[in-house]
Amino acid sequence: MTKRKMFFRMITASLVRRRSRMLVALLAIAVGATILSGLVTIYIDVPRQMGAEFRNYGANMIFMAASNDAVFDMDAVDKGIDVIGSGKIVGVAPYRYETVRIHEQPIVAAGTDLSQVMTTSPYWMIDGEWADSDEQFMVGRNIAESLNLHVGDLVNVMGPTEEDSEDQLNFGLDMKLTGIVETGGKEEDYIYMSMTDLETLVGEGELDVAELSVSATGDELAGYIDKIGSEVPDITPRLVKRVTQSESTVLGKLQALVFLVTVVVLVLTMICVATTMTAVVTERRKEIGLRKALGASDSSIIKEFMGEGLLLGGAGGILGSVLGFLFAQYVSVRVFASSIRFQPLLLPVTILVSVLITGLACAVPIRNATSIDPALVLKGE
Amino acid sequence: MSLLELKGISKIYGDLKALDNINLSVDNGEWVAIMGPSGSGKSTMMNIIGCMDKPSLGEVLLDGVDISKESAKNLTEIRRDKIGLIFQQFHLVNYLTAVENVMVAQYYHSLPDEKEALEALDRVGLLERAKHLPSQLSGGEQQRVCIARALINHPEIILADEPTGNLDEANENIVLDLFKQLHEEHTTLIVVTHDPEVAEVAQRTITLDHGRIKSDKINEMFGKS
């Protein structure tokens, strides 16, 4: 039998046949690895989770025409979306603003894709229902009150008069009012309809603005802005700073908190493992004395006890990785109401960190073990 | 030629002389019993001969080499290569089986050989108990495992500290029979004991008192019983 085989036979025998003792050490390591793995998983996944949460606060990027000469239509918007990648896009709502008339009063109408507005402006409160087909429309609360409009009314909406535009005929549409928009902001001063209805009323034209809700961090958004600015000349992209800055601040604080907790847990784990290993070594003073009496060198003793410690660290790391993912999953479902993504790289990292921490924690008690005098121990002194 | 020679050995702790100018030589193949009351210096002498302690004064020649000035590292190597230890409390590793306990001594000495370890256990009558843990063995069986472990590396000297101190009469006889066999094979045995019956079966009995040799007698009845 080789020395290596005997080495592993001894350390596995120590772990398996002294399992009640070793279980305590294993649990100490596994608990530390669980919290570590769980918190790091959350730390990594928080931007994604929070990004989805932040999308409830509305669009975080807008596209505008780069200049008066630029062609700002849906094709240009699609080019910008291609730069970002459709996987990151939560919603895109193009807007075209034109003046129409209701009860002979000039009103600003926004032609848009209302199904997309639901995703880019999920905070809108609708009294009634969202307009979901042509010849339906919604009005802002201020407009509804000033024109005495109610949900369910059939309203004649007129395009510009011949005086307003030399090119346009005086079109009108009888449209059903499905909902009244309440936001507490300037959105209450407009009416909202499909782009098709607006074109029917005022003819074809270019977009004024497109609002985008993008699932990305502040730094990523800044990167997209630069890239779109250089690759799509018709568009000037901008960040909605009110939203992105809030996101960055909250994310930064949350990640700092998780990082701090992770460091504290690491230190506590190390203390716990060191204490446990000290107890393990202390209760095995006689065995160490015996091994020295049988001719074990200091390096042999260190190798054997460190081998046990590292094996425990590895086992605790594996256990902790699995439990850590379950822990992170539980927290994610409870806090963010969505499942977490498994980070494959975290498995070897957790095992490696557990092994390193256990090795460090074992170093001092094992070093002390080599100073045990075999003569004193074997006499029971 | 003497295998072991102690020349003017003293071990001094402050004002206390645990050993006081001991001169002793043990020949190759000799069976020596060391007796004496508690505090007479038996264990101190055993520790020095067993390379687990160093004398304050004097020389210890083992196989002609002075080991009294050697470093702790060298003493460990000498102990591993030349000395087999048997303890009153057995001192087996409690999570290793009988055969694994024997193999531990091989592991530190050279290469573990399970077949050879099983043969050593067979010699002490424990082949069938080879896979048992110490907690599954009686005191006598544990001591026999300890003897098998001490023999496995073919040491030049077997040092036994009260080897029958924790055994009943039947097991004491088994252990003493094993010692007789070892002596017949020319193994050098040094046995510390309180028990006159154990001392009587040895070839030579040295009695210590207050760190000095009080008597050094050849057992005239040796080999006759």
C-alpha cells in the first residue's frame, strides 16, 4: 500500500468513524458556506431582480430626433433597439404629438402603441379600461374634467381645420372613450390614441419621442447611450436621470450592505471553524502524542490534520453551495417574487473559499499540536 | 557489545534529581526489568532511552551512537527506526481498526503493508479481530495490538512501560508469553514494572530508588520456569 493510500485511509477513517465529532465542524463550515454562497448569489442577482422592480417606475431611456433633418421613425427606433438587444427591452412606446379638436377645443393628442405604454408607464392609473383597438381612446384627467367627458362616451375627434394645415382635409373620427388617465403629472393634459387613428386624423408624420424601459444597470445604460449615439445617426438617446440615478443609488447601497454582511459572515465562520478545530485538536492531544511517539514528524502531523480540515472544508463547501442556492432562492421568491438564477461559477468558488477558510482556521491549532510533548501526553499529564 | 549504554546520566528539574548519575549497559537480546517505587525515576529513564527526553548530564549510547545531544527531529527518527514502544494505557488510535493501528507505525517508518500487519496480528493471536476497533477489543487484546504495533518495524529495542498494569492474570500471562517468544528471537526487551512477578520472568532486574540504581540482579531462575 502506498503512503498516499494510507494517508487517505486514516483521514477518511477519522472523518467517518468520528462522525458525531466531525459533524459539528462540518456544520460550522456548511453554515458559513451556505450564507456565503447564498449572499453572493443574491449580490450577483440583485441588479437583475431590482432592475425588474425599478421598471415599475417607468421608462429609463428616451430616443429623440438627432436633428431637424433626421428621419425619426419606427425604423430608426428599431435600429436603436438592435444595439441594446431585444432581451434587455421591457417595453418601447413611440409617441407622436399633434393638435386635434374635441368640442371645437384644441387638444394635444398623443399617438402611441398603448399596449407598450402599459409596460413603459406601469404606474398610470386608469379609470375605466385601456384602449386596445382603433377608434378607442383615453384622456387625461384634466382634459376629461374641462371637457366634461366620461368613460363610455362616444366623442367626435376632429383633425386640424383647413386653416391649420393647407395639406390636410378636415377629417373626423367618432371614438369611444375607454379610460381616464391619472398620473398626477403632465400626462393628464393629453389624450391618447393609436398611431393609426392619429394618422387618420392628421396624416402621416415622424415621431417626437420614444420611451424605452430597459432592464440594465446605470453603467450598462450609459454604454448603450454611447453606442447608439455613434451607430444610429438619426437618434439622440438620453437617460431618464430621475429613474436611473435612483436605481444606481439604491442598488449601490443594497450591494454594499450584502457585501458587508458577506464579509462579517466570513469572519464569523472563520472564528467558528477555528474554535471547533481547536477543540478537535485539543481532545486529540493523546493521539498526536502517540503519533509523535511512533515517529511522526511535525510535517506529518500538520499534513494529516490539515488533510482532515481541508476535506471537511471541501465537504462543507459542497453542502453549503447547495444549501446556499436554496437559501438565495427562498429569499428571492420572498423578497422579489421571482426565482433566482444559478451561478455555476459560484460552486467551485464557494468550495475553494470554504477550503481556504478551513485551512486558515486550522493553521494555528495544528501548529500548536506539533508542540505537544509525546512523553507528557502518554503519561496523561 | 552493549546495544544500550547509559554513562553518568542525570536528569535535573530545579532542585530535584529525577535521575542521579546512572550507569547502565544492556546487551543485545537481553531482557531487563526495571522496578522501583513511584518517583524513583523509572519513567524518566524510559523517556530518555525512548528518545522522548534528553538527560541533563551524561551520555546515552544506542548502538554505539551518542543520542543525548541529538535534536528533537533526529530523536524522532531514531525512535521511529530503532525503538518499539508498549504502553500501560495501550494508546491505540480509537477510530482505526486493529490492523490500521499496526499500519500507522509502518506508515511513519517506511511503507504500510497490510499483509505484514495482519501477520503481526496473527502472531499475537488477533488475526480474527484485525478489523475491530479498539472499543470492540478487551484490554488484553488492545495490549496485544500494541505489541504487534511495536514489533512491526523490527526495532532493536522494545520498551514496555507497565505493559501488564491494566490486565487481568490471564491476559498478563499471554503478554509475558509473547515477551518470552521475543526474547528467544533475541529481541532486546526493557520492561518497567511495579509487579515483582513480571520482573521475575525477566533475565535481569534493575531496581531504582530516588533516581539511583539500588540493585542490578541477574535472575537465577530465568528460563527455568
